[in-house]
Amino acid sequence: MLKIDNMSLAYGDNIVLNNINLALKKGESACLIGPSGSGKSSLLRAIAGFEQVRSGEVSIDGVRVSTTEFTVPPEQRKVGMLFQDLALFPHLTVQQNIAFGLAGLSKAEADEKIASLLELVGLSDFAGRYSHQLSGGQQQRVALARALAPEPDLLLLDEPFSSLDSELRQDLVADVFRILKEKNITTLMVTHDQVEAFSWADKLGVLIAGDLAQYGAPLSVYRAPSSKVVADFVGLGSFVQGKVLADNKLQTAVGTASYTEQSSASIGADLQVLIRPENIQINNGSSIRATVVERLFRGEDSLLTLELESGEKLLLSSANSESFSTGQSVGIELTSQAVVAFSTNNNA
């Protein structure tokens, strides 16, 4: 459905996207995450046809829509967009806002389509209201209905839920992705919320400084980050030094573990070892000791920052049934004997 081949984008001499390769099948959902200024929104604009690519090409449903030689206008791409700024017309009712996206239909056909969309987004009783009479979540649903009205082949979402409170956002995101799956609409969303991305995406892309550093299944990106930069950005984790032993083993300050590494390393080499909070647990019978230097209460659990005797720090997720205080010494052990490690110069 969506295919991007070696696409680069620049604003003047400033290259904002560099050789992007990305593909989405019909009905799949992908999320893009990355630091601010990494090019996420620019990528959506290029796909939508608002920006001329510097190199490479974009294809939608097997048709090339952007190359260095031509750009198909946005209105001819069958691409819908949903932004943080919903751009609802304040002088139009909900029904009239949705109708704005419908062209070439008779009034009876348009009314039937609008009624169906309002039912889909749960706003059948709000057709005659104006945007200022709606809550933030209801406005988002109207914007979604308007984006779906022309039956786009592809829907692009640029942080449309970021202004909502967390509970409303969680419920709305679940409803939106349920609707998109029901309609079998291919979706690409930019978000800063990694939990949101991991929860709903079929594919996850990590953009770092204009490069698509990794793209694949969310679980694969989390468990097997392609670089230390990706590992540092995705999820929570800490790095400790490890020394390569025989048989793909590593010796670290938290014990011996097997490992996967992006390039071969000789015995005795130093590697940076990624330790996630779920990779370690408290075991006061362990000879490996750490000191609690910080406890962050998160409701369902607490995130502990532990300092090893080596001075290295780790994060550990702990149930609140256990009581820990700053300065307390605890025993720890690895829960997973398989870790990811990177060469000390692997920062790409």
C-alpha cells in the first residue's frame, strides 16, 4: 500500500530526511517515534504531497506519487490527514464539518454517509452541534470522521491526541485504532508516546536526526535494538560494561549472561550491555549488591534506581508490596540470561 524507496528531503541546504526506506501493507498501522526535530512530521508531509522529495520516490497503492521529477498534488492522492490542530470550522456544525470532505455526492448520499460516520465514531446525537460545544475528545472524533469521509487509502496522523489528558487519550486511541482496523485503513502515525506506539502499531519506526534508524515489529525493536542510540531512546534501560568471554558469554557487574551483538567481538573485548528494568530482580541472598539511590512511585509499581559497587546505575521495576528506602542495600540478580550488547563505538 505505502512504499518509500531511498527518499531524502531537504529544506534548502538542510537535509531533514536521509534515504528513508519504509513499507506498509494494506490495513497495517505503523507508528513513528523519535526526538523532536528528527523529521517525523516532515516525513508525513512528504507522503501527503506537501513537500518535494530531493531523491528517491513514494508510491501509494502501487502508483508513484512523488519522485524528483514530479509530485502528484495532495488532493489527488487519496490520503487523509489528522493533525494535533484539528482545524475544525467553528462556524459549521459537526455534520457540516464532515460534509466538507464529501464531494460529488447528492445530498441524500452525503447525509447517509455522514450518519454512518457519526455512528462509527459514537456521535450520532451531536450532528447539529458546533465545535465549541464539544469536548476535546469529541472534537477529535469529528476530525476523524471528516478524515474518513472521502474513504482515503492511507491515513496520516500527526500527534492528534497529544493535547488530551491521559485517561481520555488512552480510551480515544483504543477506539480510533479499532475503527481503523474495522475499515481496513492503512495508517501511519507520529507520536511521542511510546506506550501508545507499542500498544497499537503493527510496525514501529525510530527516526533519529533524519535517519530511519530501525523499522520493524515493535517487540523486535524493543528486544533487539539495532544500535546503542536506538536502545537508549526506546523504552527504559541502562548500560553497564561487559567483557566478552568464550561461547558468546559476557561478564558484567550483575553477573554472567549470553548476548547478541551487532558485530563480532573477540574474547576480552569490552561491550556496552543493555539492561532493562525487567532484566533484573531483587534477591537478598545474592552476592551482587546495589544501593537504592532513588525510588519513583508510579502507582502500579515503583521504579528504583540502583547503584552498583562499580558505580554503574541500573533501573529496576518493583511491586509496591515491597518497601524500599533510599540508601538501602539490596541483593540483585539477572532474570534474563540473554542480553543485547553493543561495541563501545556503536553509536549509529
